[in-house]
Amino acid sequence: MSRLVALEWNESEARLVIGVWRRGRVVVEQALAAPLEGATGAADVGRRLAAALAGRGFGRMDALVALGRA
């Protein structure tokens, strides 16, 4: 079973949806948000995303990332 994480964000928070492929479609397992206000760079954002996922039992996943046009 292939698990993936979808990620979309703005200046204030990152929104994540964890899903799994089942019978040719994605079934959502969890949705969560990570605060990003005051983040001081890419490394800080990465730490905040890791903290939001920590302790939830997820290993490595494929990622889908949405980038806004702005």
C-alpha cells in the first residue's frame, strides 16, 4: 500500500493530507496543519513540518506539493 502526503501552504500555515492508494483511488487517512508564522527560512519550515508529522507513525512517503501562482 503506497502512502502519500499532499502539501499546500501560505505564509501562516502548511496544510497536509495523508492518504493511501486503495483500489485505484486515494483514501484520506489524516489531515493536519502546521503553523508557519515567524518561520525564519526553509530549514525552520522543514522542522515545523517534521514536528507536525512526528509521533503519528508515518515513515517515508511520496509527496504532492501545490504551489500558488503568487
